[in-house]
Amino acid sequence: MTDAVLNAPTARRWRLSTGNLLPILTVLLVIVAVWYLAAMRMNATWERDQAVRAGVELTLPDLITRTLTQDRPVLPAPHQVAAGLWEGVAGQPVTSRRSLVWHAWVTLSATLAGFAIGTGAGVLLAVGIVHSRSMDQSVMPWAVASQTVPILAIAPMVIVVMSSAGITGLLPKAIIAAWLSFFPVLVGMVKGLRTPDAMQTDLMRSWSASGSQQFWRLRLPSSLPYLFASLKVAIAAALVGTIVAELPSGATAGLGARLLSGSYYGQTVQIWSALFVAAILAATLVAIVSVIERRTLTRMGLAR
Amino acid sequence: MQTIEARGVSLTFQTADGPVHALKDVDLTVAPGEFVSFIGPSGCGKTTFLRSIAALETPTGGTLRVNGMEPDAARRARAYGYVFQAPGLYPWRTISGNISLPLEIMGFSKADRAERIARVMDLVELSGFGGKFPWQLSGGMQQRASIARALAFDADILLMDEPFGALDEIVRDRLNEALLALWRKTGKTIGFVTHSIPEAVYLSTKIVVMSPRPGRITRVIDSTLPPDRPLDIRDTPEFIALAHEVREGLREGHSYD
Ligand SMILES: Nc1ncnc2c1ncn2[C@@H]1O[C@H](COP(=O)(O)OP(=O)(O)O)[C@@H](O)[C@H]1O
Ligand SMILES: [Mg+2]
């Protein structure tokens, strides 16, 4: 049953690419249209004020053009964001501090490091929890508690404490990312490692299998579908953690820093461009995990 | 030496609703090479008794010996192979890989494993399917693979808990015939739990009739059928008389309702 649930998205994606393009395009068009209308409405106030102050009368077409071409709009129009994105991605050498590719790389490297640490910690803790009753009772409450602390409160503390210890750059951000990503892995792995039913473990006992034989040959392979489902959540969480960690640090690098400096200077186009890069990054990372998931589970006969 | 020897075996489960007497004063002796069926209504302790022999449960009273040893020691000496109602094959292993699993756990060499896998696959008539994955096989074939897995390490006892219960009648007949042939060829001692009177009579040299609350043996019937049993033996008067006796035994256990 779980296999079917976990693999359902895979099947759906295949169908998407073959026949369901029209509904997707329709939804996209509706979003863009709503976005344009919202941009006009939200940016119009400022234009009207300006016009009143200058004592000129604005015609409707004039007003519309102006709301869509402001320098610092309240809500930039889609084409402005697209231009900002293009400028940031293709208009700069990738090593430039104004390149979104460079900032994305800074964020991505911390995300991947944090994801690796978080996944490692989550898996190890899960193994401990499944094998030891006392760990089950002692670790789980702390793990849950760790996730109830708002990350926005924790992140600055970690950054400040670590930088006072002389540790800056990738590591503090990776730790925040790991903080958010270990939890889904822990929960998924605990569930996964416990999936083998009584019959499966009885079979193992009937062969007098040792604990480690049971783990490597039965529990670990059985847990993989759950692990992959968790990894998809964890990698997106790691990205969020990294971006949050880039906000308070006074950092000048990374998508989080771009978001923050954009809001300091009212550069809404910059904010939205950075947001879009972050979204694209998240989607790409999740898609990569999904591909690895599908390949692995298909090879293992767990996906059908 | 007897293969299975139970003297006054009792097993009481302590549950939230109070004690459940799954087995009470069970006496049974099984000689080497016998085919013993356990039959009785649900909850009469058939599974519990089989699991006790396999050291998957520990009796709370009496003595139980398997090949003259404590069940635990017998298990470590690889005295038995266990077959459950569901095949329980690993989906990520091929049929050969699944049969190989207990052999790997027990530390057989690679060459030895290959030889054994080939031999037991031939025994259950699955030769040529070694490279297939479980989902590529029918339910009956999967269950044959799980029997092969239980045979691979040469245990001389085969314990089977309703192994064909989930299969349809036609497949079941085929498998019963094959199991009987396998038993004659290998000379193993087989303990077989079933709900079906014809199945029990067709297969067994000894039929153990059980009854619930508390779980106990009400009758032990020694079969008079010859070891060679074509399927149509089920229409002979001898067979019908035995089936009648089993039915009588089952009714006795239910005299109160
Ligand atoms: N692990 C257990 N804990 C508590 N009660 C059990 C357990 N296993 C079996 N029982 C009870 O013991 C009795 C015998 O069960 P079982 O041996 O499974 O019967 P059968 O296989 O003949 O249907 C039943 O009443 C059942 O509910
Ligand atoms: Mg049972």
C-alpha cells in the first residue's frame, strides 16, 4: 500500500508529459493574468499620487503602462521579474557578485552540505531509535522539540555564536539547513526501519539471523521507499534553512542575502528574481531526488 | 529418537483481557519421516504449537523436544525450515536471491549456495525461474519458491502453517500433489497446518485434530492410506472413511455448541 502511495507522483508525472499540457498552460496563463492585474492595482496608488502632485490628468492606458514599468514597484510585473532574472543569470559573468548564478551556487553548496549532515544524522538517530528502547524514549521528544523552536529565532543565534568562535561562511548555514532537514529523515527512517512485519522478522529468527544481518538484509532495504519520500522533504527544507541562515548574518552572498538587501533598498525586482531562483532551485533538487528514487526503487522491484 | 516429542505442553498468553490458554497439556510424538497435519477451528492453537516447535514461542509448561534437543538449540542446529501462509519473498531479490538469503545468513560458500539453489528449485519445479522477480510469478509459484527457500539448508523438518490457504482449489491440488512427491523423495518430517479435511487426509500419515478454549488435541488419527497417492484416491471408500473420522473428531471438540 505504501509503495503505491509513494510511487503515485512518479506515475502522474509521466502522464503529465504526454497529455496534460493544456490544463497546465491554462493555469499558468491564469496566474500570469492575475499577477498583471494585481501589479496594476497595487502600483496604481503611487502613480495616482504622483499625478495629483504634478497636477496632471492620467488616462487609463497611461496609468497602465506606468504601473507596469516602475523602477521600484510594490509588486513587479511578470515581465519585469523575467527581465531581472535574465539580467541576473545571463547578463553577468557567473563569478560576479551581481550574478544570480553565483549567489545560487553559494546557497546551493551550503544546502547540499546541510542536507548531507542532516540526512546522516537523521539516519543514524533512526537506527539508534529502532534498536534501543531507551534511545526511542530519550531522543524522539528532543527531536520533536527541536522542530518546534522557530528557526527564525535559532538561526541568528547559531550564526552569531559560531562567528564569535571564528567560524563563518558555509558551515553555520549548513548547520541550520541540517537542523531542518534531519527531522523528516529521522521520522521517515524510523517508520521505514519498522515496516518489516512479524512474518518477515519471524523468518529471520527462524534462520537464527543476527541483529546486523536483520538490519542490512531486511530493515534497511525495506526502509528505502520511506527514506526517499523523506529526502524530498529534507532537501527542500535544507534550502529553506540555508536561505533563512543567510538573512541575519550580514552576509553579502547567497540568495537569502539578495532577498534581504533587496528589501533594504526597495529593490522589489531583485527580491522577486531571487525568490524565483530559489523556487527553481528547490524544484530542481526535488526532481533530482525523485529521479534517483524512481531508478533505485524500480531496480529493487519496489516500484511497479 | 523421536523427531518431535511433546509432553504436557501448555502455553498461556497473558493478555489485557486475562490469560488465553492457547495450548493445554498437549502430548504428541512424531517419528522421523512422518507427515503430520494439524486440523481444527481457528484459535485452537495450531499456529502456536508449530511456533513452539520452531522456538518462536516458548511454552509455559511441559517439555518439548525437537530432534532430542530444546527447540532453541534445534533451531540453531538448523533442524527445521518454516513456511508461512504468505510467501514473504523479498521484492528486491530475484527468486534465486530469495532462496539464497538463509544460505547467506548461515554462511554457506558461494559455490555451495549456487549448487543448493539449483537443487531445490528443481525439487519444487521452478528451474529456469531463478532470475525472475517475485512479482513476475503467480501466487502458487511464489509459494513454491518459499518452500524451496525452507528446503535449501537441508533441515530435516519442514513446518508449514496453512501454506496453501490463500490459493485457489486447482492450484492447491497441484501443490498438494507436488508436496507429497517432494516428501516421498526427500524423506523429511513435515508438520502441516490446514483448515481443509480433504487436504489433511490426502497428505498425512498422521492427522492431529485439535479443539479450542483451551487449545488441545482431541484425536490423533493414523492414516491407513498407502504412501503412493494419486489425486483420485480421494474418491476411494478408505479415504472417505478417514475424512469421516476427522469430521467426527472435529465435532467432538465442539460438543458444547
Ligand atoms: N501473541 C499472542 N498473544 C496473545 N494471544 C495469542 C497470541 N498468539 C495467539 N494467541 C491466542 O492463542 C489462541 C490460539 O491461537 P493460534 O495458535 O493462532 O490458533 P490457530 O492457528 O489454531 O488459529 C487464540 O485464542 C489466539 O487469540
Ligand atoms: Mg493459525
